[in-house]
Amino acid sequence: MEREILETLRAWRAATPRKPLLLLGARQVGKTYALKEFGRTSFGQTHCVNFEEDERVGKTFERDLKPARIVNELQFLVDKAIDRQADLLILDEIQRCPRALTSLKYFAEEMPELAICAAGSLLGVTLADESFPVGKVTLARLRPMSFAEFLGGTGREQFLALLREHDLGGPFPETAHERLWEIWKHYVVVGGLPEVVGEYAKRKDDTYEAMKAVRKIQRDLLDTYMADIAKHSGKANAIHVERLWRNVPAQLARTQHGSAPKFRFRDAVPGLRGYGRLSGALDWLGRAELVIRVPVVDAVGTPLAGMEKENTFKLYFFDVGLLGLLGGIAPATMLEYGYGAYQGYVAENFVAQELRAADAGTLHCWQGRTAEVEFLVETGREVVPVEVKSGHITRSKSLGVFEERYNPAQSFVLSANNVSRKGKRRFLPLYAAGRLGRMLAGEP
């Protein structure tokens, strides 16, 4: 599967000077695969050592952090010579060895010619601050597969090319739009975890069998995440973290108008109420990259961060496929696309995931007294409102209130409809949310 992170990795390889690269991201998003594919296509040889699979790797860093000695000893572990000028060295699951993470500082200073990439999950919750080589590494982040990556990973290259290259000044060809909409409905069931996408790709011609296999793998992966929570969040905190995480889709039941509500701690964990009592559990989920936290603001100015209130926000799942599983929404129901208020929340979660994957900027939500715009994207000095509609009806009183009050240079509505425009307001199909994110991030 061709991942968009490969463009970032290739740019890093060509950079001068070049620091070691640290690839971050939640578990199971494909970090190891992406680095090995990068090595296969861009270097003479790739040498990968895994701190979780082989305890001897960690012991290599115990004596001292001198790069020359470390590389020499790692050669015996991989049973190959490591060419510092032509090869790639991958340090996988680096969160298991804080000293290895610290050693990247010395690799940057003493061995800059060696291309070295490290990958880690749960770095934000397993390592102390003193382990992190501040200023000595290049950081990159891998998210679940976007809708565009899903198209490529499931053999739909023609639709991928259209989505990436079509001039959004006019509508997509109607037959292509209808087909992309159908594929998008499959995506919100499958989500973007590579193992799930791979299984779906093998069976996509038989929708029933594909979705059956998808849900099985998603349940297995969910067990993996729960095990991580139990192992890494501490005995006293683990129950709170797990219940809080499971409660994110449960809060769907509170909304009646198809838009995600502000997260409410009441009843999330029995016996505990209020932000102060559960902020630690929420922060853990954020550092583990298992939720997308979107602050809610009631006034707009730049920077938007100055308008935030710490305890007022929305929460979305990091992967829309797992959201459907935990929300108890059957794949057949999602494909029929008529599941009431839940439908709006799923669409919002998808857009949040796509905008974040495109690095469009920190997302916010605006709520007035009787109005709400799902997302605000801050681009330099401009704040761009993005309204999300899960169906074909695109009338938006709330967006009109926002436009009248703040007069944005442009605004966007994402829905089931094809591309159109009305004054400064632009209408795009939901499946083009990632393309919008790239536009707002400054890409073509």
C-alpha cells in the first residue's frame, strides 16, 4: 500500500543537514511497514531492529551511547555490514528503550551521514521528558489511512487520480461522484487501520464477507488497544481510561440533531464527575493518539487557542471504523446510510480524521447561543469555517450566522452532494474532505 508519508520520508532523505527521524503514531497505523517500504525503494539495504521482539537490541545501548560502538554491535545482530553512506537503519518500538531514544542526539551530532529512522507508539505515555532528544530529531507522524490512501490500497487508482487531480472549480463527473460516494460508505465501516483495509481489499467483491472479516479484525485490534491501556496507564487509572474511551461513541445517544455534542463527563465513569477528576485519563488518551480532541469556542479571533476553555471540547475517535464498531452500528446499516443522528456524528468523525491527516491545522468548533459550525481551521491569519452535512440537505442557518458575524473570506460545506459554489460559500462532497485539508494546509 502506497502511504502518503513516503513523500515526507523521501524529502527527509534529501535534506541537508539531516537529523535522525522519529515516526510517531498510534499502534497499528502502519509505521513499521511505511519505514520498510521507504527503505526498500530508497536505499541500498535496510536494517531493522525491534526492541520489543529482541531484548538483545536494548542491551546494546546499556554500556554507553557512542554511535560507532552501537552500530558496530548492531551489525552482529542483523548479521550484515551497515553502510553508513548508503543504508537505512530502523529502530522499531523505540519506546521500549529510553536510552536508545536519547542516543539519537549523539547520532545527530557524531554520525549525521547515517540515515536512521525510529518508530514508536505510546511515546507520550511511556517515556520521561529527559529521554527525549529535543532539537536533535526530525518528527513525523503517521495517522490511519486516509480515504485517498484507502482508494489506492484497494485497487481503485483511477478514482484516486480523479480525487487528487480534479479541478474543484467544477463538479466531479456524475457517474464518478456516485461511485465515490458508495466507496466512501464502505470506508466509514472499514476505517483506516492498514490490517483492516488489507483484509477488506482481498474480499471487496463480496461485500457481506468483506464486512464480516472487517469487524472480526477490528474486534481483535480493539482488544490490543485495551491491553495497551491496561499495561501502560497504571492500575488505578486503567479502568478510568478504558471507560472514558468506550464512552466516546456512547455519547452519540445524547444528540438529537445529528451533530456531535460537547463531551460531558457526567456518567462517563460511574462515581466520578467533572473535568478535574478525569482530565488525567483524557490526557492519556490524547497522548496515546486514540482520540481527536476539538476545543469548542464561542468567539473567534486569532489565535483561536486564546479563545479555548480547557473543559469545553468535542471528542472523536482516531479511526472512524472503530467508532462504528464500538457504537454498535451494524455494517449493513452504515452501508444503507440511514441511521439517524448517528449518521451525522460518523460524518463529523470522518472529516476530523481527514483534516488532521492532512495537517490542516489545529481544529476548533464554534458554538453560538443557538448556532454551531462543526470545524474552524486556522490558516495563518484566516479562520475558515467548515460545515458538515451527512446528507443532501445543505441549508445551514448556523453557517449563515457565523458568516454574518465574522465575514470569513471563504467557507465550506461538506455533504453528499457534488461540487458547487454560491458566492464565498463552496460546497464539496464529504469524500473530498482530505483534499480540502490539503488546500487549507497550502498544498495545490
